[in-house]
Amino acid sequence: MNLLICEIKRVFKSLIFLGLAFALTISITSQVNEKFFEFKAPNPNQDSYGRNLTDDLDFIFPNLISDLYYAIDRNSFDTYPYGFYREKNLEKDELNALKDIVSDILNTPYENIDLDNIKIPENENFEEQLNKIDSIIGGGTFYAKDKYKVHFGKKNISYDEALEDYNLMKNSGYDTAFARYFSDYSGIFVLLLTWFMALYLWNKDRKEGVANTIYVKKVSSLKLVLFRILAMSIALMVVILALFSYYEIKLMNINGTSILNPLKAYLIVFLWIFPIILFVTSISSFLTIATNSILLGFLGPVFSFIYIMLSSANIFYNIGYGLLIRYNSVGNEAYFLSKFNLFLTGRILWIAISALIIVLTALIYEKRRRGYNAFKNKFATKNRTKA
């Protein structure tokens, strides 16, 4: 435990930590919208009460088919390959192929389709057919199996539904709803910036000769690697929790304490962000130690950027097994609660993956230690022989 404390102190004193803390603070605070600070009940006379996500296929499926039908009619398809918008136009044979798939899904000749009377298909494999549609168009569409529910499931809510959501957030703690919104932005910047922490510290050891001192200490490689990665992860997590504390205090000052649940809110932030930090510090440590160089590790932010761009079209209510989960909204409490077990399972999964990477990193680190000790012992033996 003393080693962990020493590592944490070392991280806090490092220039890279101070730089990352500053960058995270500026990045996250620039994105959080102040309109979500005040928690108010919906007004019966509002023009709009926003939109929520529904899993109801009776609502989703007609929207999907109508959108696809008009896109085929116009021969104009909205796509987001690699996160960037691109309008796609198809050849005649490709349009005919889409019409055949739609007819097969609805079990109706294409020319007889009635958009006012669309029913959920009885074909259990229709989602695979949606993937075929996405493939024919060229990918990046909202018709794909893993995207259509989120895009076509956004539903305008009534006053009664808005009031129900308000009461649910009030009972759960408004700061837990805000914690999801805060974590959405925090996760993006943590995924982009955390790579530099491990690259800097492991390389600093190598340059300053600290590694040679560590190699000969009677501490297991697993303990050394584990505590170093935990120290980096804990230090960055402290920054995120400190930032959230700033917003928690704001929420408290504006709304009082009766509708807040700080313990639950901090737990949401921790479960959301810590697996991202732990994974990135683990994989960047692995790359740095395995290659004995920082060059490969610098590709990490590039991969993170591509990953974020690929998921950018689905920024609302995206709870699943992905490393970066998105919930760019305050509200729809019922939907998050219905996905909470999935949320928890996904976060535990990434912690387990990180643990495996730490073990692999420790094995590589141990080989390097043995190599150094073997060289040191051989050198000492030669000196004794000459004497």
C-alpha cells in the first residue's frame, strides 16, 4: 500500500498530470450547458416537452419504413461514414434491391405499401434485412440493426409524460440525471487525453534511469505495474470527481438538497468514467512497455478520435457494452433505469478487460526485469573473475 501511495504522490507532482488536469477542466466545462442547472417542473402550457427514447416497435417501425420509403423515392440517403455526413445516391439496380427487401419485410408488393398502415413484421430476421439495406447503401445509415431503434425511437412527449419523468428524476435525485449528462462529455475527453499520462511516466522512468532502480527492487512486477496504473487512474479520477463536485455545489445552491442524491450521483460518474481511464492507462502502458517506445502509444488518441467519430451519430441514450457510452441529455430517467443492469455489466466488462491487460503488461515487464538482472549478474561475475 505504501508503494501505491508513493506512486499517487509521484503522479500528482508530475507535469503531465497538471497539464491533463488543466486540459480536462477547460474541455469539460466548455461543453456543459448551464440550462440544465435548474430543475423545474414542466409547465402545462409549454409548446414542447422534448423527446424521449422508446423501445416500442409499434412506434419505431412505421417511422423507419416511412423514412426509407421517401429516401428511395428521392434516391437520397443520409449516411454518416466515419462520423461525417454524406448524401448517397444509388444506381437503379441498387434501388430495386432495396425495394425487394422492403417488400419482403412487409410481405407486400412495393407498389402496394400503405404508409398509414405499417405493422411490425412477423419475420424475426427483419433486423438482418435492415443490415442488408445499410450495406447496399454503403454503410453509416440509421437503418442498421444497431442504430435504428435509437434514431427512429425518439418520440415527442406529452405534458403527463414530462411530469412523470420529472417526478422520477426527483425521486432518484436530480444530480444523478445531471451526472449522466456530465459523464457523457467527460468520457469523450478522458478517452482522448488519458493516453498521454502513461506514455509520459513510463518513458520518463526509462530516460532518467529510474527503471533500472525499479528492476532490482524486491517487488513483484505485477505489483509494480498494477500500482502504477492504479495511481494514474485514481489521480485522473480525482480530477473528474472534483469537477463534478463543482457542478454538484451549483445544483445544491440553485435547487436545494432535498431533490439531490450525491452518493448515487458520484457512483454514476465513477462507474461511467473509471473504466475508460483504467482501460486507456492499461493499454497505453502495455504498448509503451512492450515496444520500449512511445511512438506506438501516440496512435492511441488517433484511434480514440476515430472511435468517437464513428459513434457520434448516436449520442443520445446509447447505453451498451461499448467503452464510450453516450447519454447527451438530462431526462428520460425511465429509459436509463431500464438499462441500468446493461450499464453495470458493460462497465464491469471493461474493468475485467483492463485487468487482463495489466497482467499481460506485468508479464512483459517481468521479462525485462529478468533481462536486466541477468545482465547485471553476468557483469558482476566477470568483474570478480578479473579481480
